[in-house]
Amino acid sequence: MKFLDKRAMKYLSFPDFDVENMELSTKEKTLKVFIAGAWLDIDEGSQLGRGILYFSDWEKITISRFDPQTEEWLTISEVNTEPLKDLCEVQFADSDVSLCGFSTPSGHWVKWNIQKAKMRAEFAD
């Protein structure tokens, strides 16, 4: 297993790797993103196996979906979340993260913004 702290996570990208599952608990303030693999851009770069991104104890989480018909962003309730099928754009900045990709159920562009969260990741070698 390869363990990454929040400093190393900013070097992750997910080209051609699907999100296998997302588990959100608003009561516990935890989100687990199960990913088929990742690219770690440190030194020469390396491909990582299956992994889990962990986010917890956040101050705020916002989930929004772009509606192509109205061309507006709609906020989605945490109860009716739209899991991502991929991670197309990811930004890690200190304790904030933005996860963007296409929704599994609707196929629309969805953005998960998590502010002031604890984060870590683990991947199979």
C-alpha cells in the first residue's frame, strides 16, 4: 500500500481511471472516493493501482450540477448526491478540494467542493 498525505495528494491525477464508488456520510462528515487508479506526478511519475481518497471533518461541502439546457449551476442536496463516474478536474489546495467530472446517473458535469477538510489517500502498489 502507498499512503499519501494532503501535501502529496496535490500531485495526483486520474487520466483514464473511473470512479468505482463514492460513500458520503453527512452525519459523520466523511467522503470516500474509490478510484480504479491514479497517476502520481512526483520525480519521474508513477502509476498507482486502485485507491481510496478520504475526506473528513470538513467545514463545508457543496455539490453542484451544470444543467446544459438552462446553462446554470444547480446546487444538489447532500441527500440526493450525484456520484461521479470519473475525475476529470481535481484541485487540492491546502485543506480545500474540488472534484469535477461527469455524474453517473445524469451524465451532467458535477462539481464537489469541500472546504477545510482533513484528507489522505491510499493506493495499491
